[in-house]
Amino acid sequence: MPTVYDLTKEQLGERLTAWGEPPFRAEQVWSQLWKRASTYEDMSDVSPRLRERLAAELPIGVDVLDERTADRGATRKALIRLGGAHVIEVVLMGYRDRVTVCVSSQAGCAMGCTFCATGQMGLRNNLSPGEIAAQVVWARREATKLPASTPRRLGNVVFMGMGEPLANERHVFSAIGKLTDPAGFGMGARHVTVSTVGIVPGIARLAGAHPQVGLAVSFHAASDELRDQLVPPNTRYPLAELEEAIAGWRAATRRRPSIEWALIDHVNDTDEQAELLAPIARRLGAHVNLIPLNPTPGYPVLGSPRARIRRFVAALERARVNVTVRDTRGRNIDAACGQLALSASVR
Ligand code: SAH
Ligand code: SF4
């Protein structure tokens, strides 16, 4: 069992009953684990002996190996060992009006996007549902350490950490179920966003399984020729099919999808790409999120300079596309989008 967060409430109850505990104990431990995001040490109403046994036999399984902060403490990146085995990174971002956690769905990633540090390391492991959920529980606890310039209350979860969520679909859907369970963590599904490289069948299943969860699709190119190079899964799920899947998702959920686009200097920040992107975004009623490419060791090309970003934005706006440029959080601690890869010490 990787972590106690993999257990259902009933399973936890069965374990505690087998240990001779009264029925209310499971309720007590469950609600502290999920609602209060307490660790066993924090559970002052549970006897020290039981706390020890819980920690030994049903571990929380979140070991913070390293933690770095940036943006005056408002961005916190943690290197975490989950379930005693899988090492991943989680990033907590405090803004003026909200706190968002960027979670990992896999240790590494098999999709091979050339510009992405996680892609450059390849896939190590899929995370279990409890290991995914445990990152969010950690973030609820950690949010209390954010500076007073933020709400200090976790509000949003985005699957933009390490890994491709729809390549570990069953576990990701189950984790979302745990996080949105009103008897558990109790997060609103509308505050969860899945970011995908564009795994077409997974997009339709997301709409079926969790219709209130948001969808962000990493495009980065609006022609198959360029997208095949930047995002290898495009050869399997080309743009026309991807667009159809997103349109289906939108019809089923009645929500606005996002298109993610990392601006790469003289690669995908051209007038031609803007002109190809605009009609797709308009047809999908999508919001385009631009972000200057963050530097990674394995990709020599730079992010677009300001003038080229402005030009790209203007081209989209002229075509009446809804567009924003996202700020890059935690760049100097390699915590920004696409920069997550394990530090040398744990490789
Ligand atoms: N695998 C999923 C989610 C994790 S990546 C996906 O690809 O959508 C989260 C986001 O970071 C994606 O939009 C991804 O394309 C983007 N990204 C990857 N490398 C980046 C980089 N070097 N600079 C900026 N964004 C990057
Ligand atoms: Fe994987 Fe997303 Fe990185 Fe592509 S961008 S390699 S899908 S984590």
C-alpha cells in the first residue's frame, strides 16, 4: 500500500476495527487526514500508541526531500518522495486572490515533448490515486505557510506538474474522485483542471467521468508539420482529431477549454502560426494561454522576447481570440511549467 490516501473510508475502518479500535475512530482519523490535512503527529486526540501504529502500517507517505521558495515566498517547490518510492515535484503558487497547486500525475513522462524537462527524463512510474491526492493534501497544509499577501487557503488544483495525466488516466480520475468527495477532501470539481498533451480518447472519457473538471490542451503548434516535431503524440492524434475531441468535450461539459502555448523564439511565435491558431481557437471558443518558453537543459532554443510575444498577442486579438499571457512563476528555482525534473541528488 503506497499511502493511507489510497484507502477508502471503509477500508480504513476495516483496518482499525481489526486492530480493536471502536468504530468512531476511523471517522476521527479519516476526517483529520482529509479535511484538516493533519499528519499523524498533529492528531492530539488519538493516543500516541495508535499514532505510531498508523504511521508504521498506514503511512501518509509524503516525505519532503527538498523545498525551495521564490517570488518572496509566494512560490514553493517541493521535491517529494511518495509512498516511500516515487520521487516527484509539486509547486504551490500563491497569488493575490488565490492559491493554486500544480501536481504531478507521473514520475517523469513518456510523451517526449522536446522542450520539456520532464519529457527529457522519460517515464519512471505512474503515481497511484492516493499518491496524487496526497500532494494536494500536502498543499492544503503548506498553504498556511504562504505570505500574508495571499489567501493562504488552497483554492485550485492543476495537473501541470510532472507527467501526462491522460496517460495515467484511471489513477488520475480516481484521485479527482477522492479530492472532490464531499465526505473527504471536499474540493469543488470546478477548481480542478487537467492539462493534457492531447490524448484524444482520454479527453472524451474525462467529460464522462468528471464533467465539471476543466480542460487545458497543450497545443504549441497549429499545423501538424510543426506539432509533430514539438509534441510527438501529435503523430498519433493529429490536430483535426484533437479539435474534434475538444469540441466534443465542450459540448458535453458546456465549459470553455484552454489552449496552452509556450512561445518559442522563431519556432511557433510566427505570424503564420498565429493565423493558423486563430480559427481553431475561435471554433472551440477556447481561451489561449501564452507563456514564454522556460529554459530547460536539453533544448537550446529560447523563449520569445517581449516584442515577438506582443506581436503574437496582437495577431490573435485582431482575430477576436480570447488570449492572456501567463506569468512564469518560480523560474529561477526551476519550478515553472516544463522545468520539473529531479534534482541531481536523487537521479
Ligand atoms: N503533460 C501535460 C501536463 C504537464 S506539462 C501537458 O503537456 O499538458 C504542463 C504545461 O507545461 C504544458 O502546457 C506543457 O506544454 C508546458 N511546458 C512544458 N515544457 C515547457 C517549457 N519549457 N516552458 C513552458 N511551458 C512548458
Ligand atoms: Fe509530458 Fe507534458 Fe512534458 Fe510533454 S509537456 S513531455 S506531455 S509533461
